[in-house]
Amino acid sequence: MDPATGALRDQNRLNQILILSLDSHGATPAKVVAFSAICTHAGCLVSNWIALTHHLRCPCHGSEYDPANGGVVVAGPAPQPLPSLPVAASNGVITIAGPFSAAPGGHTSRTT
């Protein structure tokens, strides 16, 4: 939603997000994280989950991101981590609590 006008921006592909519940360890509750679903390399949709490594993968050029460590790039040509979103939980409902940490989208000369 645009904070100035209240208009929903649900038709913009850059608004696609990934919300993940990361496994808890021991008595620690699961951690919920949210990231842009748009690869920082060429703007493709990050749509693969690699269960063995617990990484997110972009199928276009093979960039991989580690959601447990702030969405940092762990493989491939992506130049930046996935932009993150702060999350809040109230009565079991997860909400987005602020803007992206950086502008979502690709950052190569091939990106328009």
C-alpha cells in the first residue's frame, strides 16, 4: 500500500515477497523472515527452495540466497542480498512492519 495515498500497489511484480518460517532449534520459537522475491541480479523471480542447504535460488542465473543470514548471496552472480522486510506478529498474525531494506529489483545493465 502506498503510505501517502492508501492505494494498493498489488499489480507491480516488484511487490512479490517471500515469507519464510525458519526452523527453531530447541526451545527457541521459529523465526519468521520476509524478503523481496525479485533476484538482485537480473530481476527474475526467486522461486526455488533448496532443502539440503536451506537456500533460496533464482532459476534464471543460479544466484542463491541464505534467508537465515539476512538473505545474503551465497552463490551466483547476484550483486546484493535480497531486500528484507521487517515483520511483526500479533495474536498469531504475521504482518509487514515497514518498508524494504533496499529497492527491490535487478541491478545489472540488462535490467530495465
